[in-house]
Amino acid sequence: MGLLQRLEMRQGQALVMTPQLLQAIKLLQLSHLDLAAYVDAELERNPLLERAEVEAPEPGDARGEAAEAGRDGGESQGGDDGFDGDGMAEPWLSHDLNPSRSEIEGDLGTRLDNVFPDDGPVGREAPAAGGEGLSLTPAPWSGTGGSFDGEAPDFEATLTSESSLHEHLSAQLDLATRDPVERLVGGFLVDAIDEAGYLREDVAALAERLGVGAGVVERVLTIVQGFDPSGVGARDLAECLAIQLREQDRFDPAMQALVSRLDLVAKRDFAGLRRLCGVDEEDLGDMLSELRRLDPKPGRAFGAGPVEVLVPDVFVRPAPDGSWLVELNSEALPRVLVNQTYYATVSRGAKTDTDKAFLSECLQTANWLTRSLEQRARTILKVASEIVRQQDGFFVNGVAHLRPLNLKTVADAIGMHESTVSRVTSNKSIGTSRGTFEMKYFFTAAIPGAAGAAAHSSEAVRYRIKQLIDAEANDVLSDDALVQRLRGEGVDIARRTVAKYRESLRIPSSIERRRERAAMPAR
């Protein structure tokens, strides 16, 4: 077979990942906080970019009215959509949907049944769109205590910050001992205490690292465990509760036995606890009530940062005609402008090729950033609108009527790729009248229906399991009984799936629930 050389011309298609395309993909999957940080960095780096400062409009104002008035126009697909000269949002910032509502009922509920209150998710309420903030405008200084040359005083210098747990314990350590060795060891112990107030480092390892005896570390640890808040410096939950009970003079032998077997408390084995503690049913109930009043995480009251409310990227609210109005949250959209006037002025003074290349790169980057932000906003609105169409039952009647939904269904409906929909729904949330939910929440697995019935959403089935258990009277439902109930309602589900959903809801097993009701009757 002979070898030969020849030239061939072929035509094909290929996707080239340009820097601009990579930037657009990166912006698409960022949360609004990460996006704000990215835009701030670009504003510092690029002299041609400037922030468009506008006041967030109230719901129902000119922006909302314009969106409602233009509902018949459908979804804007034009390439010129964006922000106008005064920084106000164009109509593409909102969609109005008019899907058919299903005849179903239900509402959302939660139940946490733990031995101690759990630090669950916070900040799930949707903040009022466009709510007014507090504005502080300092008046010109006119005090008589000195001259500030007409300048207003520095208000930041008068602000105070909340003391952290480390600072709080260090201040007490300075007053507790004057011995330099104890202060040194105490400083290391304070540094090893986590935000919950627990000592996470082994005492023997700490003593070896400091070159002192383990007895010295134990002695100093006893001093630290006497600090405020009560229970700080404990190595486990049992020790934390024991410290608090000792300070209340309630650590008697019965309570000591109870604290030593917290595993039985978690299992609700009250019969075993009564035998262990040597008390009757009434005394055990009082002891457990006292145990619940203790703080299992004494350090969480110090140094906690401000609660970060989950800010929705999209708001969904009912329109007067019964449809749904979907609009972007203007507070979560950073707005930047390209200063063409400044570019024209500076470019006239550029003499070297380096200066001209720098200005050209800055202009190109600025234009790409503004277009990427506009495309990101439009894509988020498009995906959110389709989610609302698909999950209309949820917005009407609650979580019990969630439908099975996957990324491919939404992607096919709006003509996008699944990876794009996945990036859009990452780190984004939707504010509704029922609360604020992550976009990923609306994508649920499908559980087949019994006897050829329609598939059910896994989240709706989980909610139904919770409803059945909450409605228990004297007859406690086992997992097998729950399976039979659900199959009678048209849900084909396995017992292990019911157990998994029940455990995810933090609901104890039927044995533990039955034991709790038998041992602790309502008084």
C-alpha cells in the first residue's frame, strides 16, 4: 500500500470556548452575593466601568405596572433588551404567566421533634420586594466641644461590635489567674474552643505540644469550664450538660445517671431510664424537662455573625387576573454602565501602543460584562417562568401538589441545554407567598403511581408521610402500614424508601413513638 500526501478541505462545526464565553458561563452559576463581589472587583480593575445607582422600585409601582400592562406581549426575545439610560429595568425583567390551576389542596408544614431544639435553616422568609431601608444622613457638626473644620464626625468610630466567644473567654482568663503558665495554657485552651463552646483538641496532645504535664492542662481546663457561658469548654455533650447542672446544684446521682446515658434519652427508652435512675414516671418527666432547658451549644450566643436572609433572585406573586407574575429582584441585580465619554477623552490622550491596547481591552471587557449580566438576568427569568408553569400546583395549593420535574423537561420547554438550566438553578432562589425556596427544590424525583396512576413527586410523598404520622392517634403507624396507606392512595413505594423519607424528616421509628406515648402520657 503506497503512502501519499494530499491537501483536503473539510467543513465542520466546533464550539470554541473564548474568554468571553467562559465569563458568561461563570456569571450564570454565581449567586447574587458572589456576583456582586465579582462586579466590585471588575469596577476596581476597569476604569471604564461605573455603577448605575438606582432606587429599588416598590411592588406595584411603575415597573410592576408596566410588566402587568405588557403581559399580552409575551416574553421579550429581542437582542436590544437591557437597561435604559436612567438605569431602570426594561420589561424583560418580568413575566406574567397564566397557567391552568389544578383542583388540589394542601399546605406546607414542618415538624421538628428532637430532644434539644435544633438550629434549623433560618431566614427562609421572603423579604418584601423593594422594601424601604434605614437611611442615616449625618447633619453638619455644630457641637461646642471642639472644631472639626466643618466636617461631620466619624460615626464609625462610635459604633460597637459584639464580643466574640474568644474575646469573652480571654477577658475572663485575665481575671481568673495571674500565673503565667496557667495563662499560657488557658490561652491555648480558649483558642481550641469552637464556636459552639466545645473543646475539640485532645488534652494529652495539647499538653505534649506545650511541654507541660497533663494535670496542669486539666487544672486550667477546670478553670475555663467555670467561665461564662455555663457549659463552655466541655469535650462532649454529656460533660456540657453536667457542668450546667453542677452550677445549678442539680447534679444529683439520679441526674448523673441520666446524663451518662443520653443514648437512651435519644431513643426515648423511658422504661430503661426509670430503672437506671431509680425514679418513677413523674420524676423522670421532670428530669427530662429540666434537661431540655439546658443549652447544648453554649457558645452560639457569642461571635455569631448577622443572620443572612435568603434573598430571592426572582419573585412570584399572583396577578389580578389570577395568573402569576414572575419578576426579577432588582436588589439582586448589579447594574454597571460603560463610560463612553471617559473612554473617548482618555483614548485621545493615549500615545503609546501599550496604552491603546489597555484601553481597547478595558472597553471590550466592559461591553462583554454588561451584555453577560443582561443575558444572565434574561436566562434566569426564562427558567424561573418555566418552573412556575410546571409547578403551578405548588404555588396554588402547596407542597403536597409538587410534580416530578427534571432539568431536561425545563430545558426542552425553553430551548436550552440541560447544563445551562443546571447552572441557572444553582445558588438561586424564588420568593413566593409560601416562603423562599431554592430553585433546586422544585426539581424532584418521580415515584411511580400504583396501578398505572400518574407519577408522584418525592417531596410530595415525603410531605404525605409527615401528614399521616402527625394524624396518628392511639394507633402508631409502622413503615409497613405507611406503605399500605400510600399504595391505597396510588403511590407505589417501597418500605425502605418510606424509612428513608421518615428519617430525613427526623421522625423516630414506630417503636420509639409507641414507647414514648406509653411511657410519657400527656399530663
